[in-house]
Amino acid sequence: MILLTYISYLTFSIAVVFYVGSLCFQNGKIYTQNYFPNDLSTGNAINNTLLTAYYCLNIGLAIWSLNSINEIEGINTLLVELCLRFSFILLVIGILHFSNIYMVHLIHKHLKK
């Protein structure tokens, strides 16, 4: 049962991380190009760096959190564990998204001076 938990958790987590990452990357291009209209390479470099860091951090976190999965006794505990782990990953993704938006704003503000 624990193997099923690991496989389900990693499959869903990595799929969500890649989906949200590609979505934010595509929408982030417009955002960073708007902030750096005279230097598109800087905007693209920031966007690529954010995507790489996002993938590394979230996939690493998903794999690292496998260590803390509790004993699975039945389907109910399996669902509870999966929901707890998925909600944590989604919370981290949301926090990172808003912190990245703020960091790009600060970089733009600093370079504008």
C-alpha cells in the first residue's frame, strides 16, 4: 500500500509542478517583458531562472516529503496522506508564485533607478 502511495503522490505532484510551471512561464514572459521593454534578454533570463529554480525546489520538495509519509493502514489513510501532501505542495507553489512576482517587481524597481 505504501508503494501505491508513493507512486500516486509523485505522479500527481510532478504533473502539477510541471503544469503550473509551464503556465507561469508562459504568462510570466508577458509580465517580465512588460517590466523590461528595452532589454528583453534580461526579462527572458529572469523568467528562465525562475522556472528552473521553481522546478528544482518543488520536485525536490515532493521527493523529500516522501520521508514523512505515515504508515498506511487502508484506503482512508491513503487518501488522507495524499491530500495532506498535495495540499502542502500546492501551498508552496502559491507562496512561491507570489514571492516571485514581488521579486521581479523589486528587480525592476532597482534597475529603473
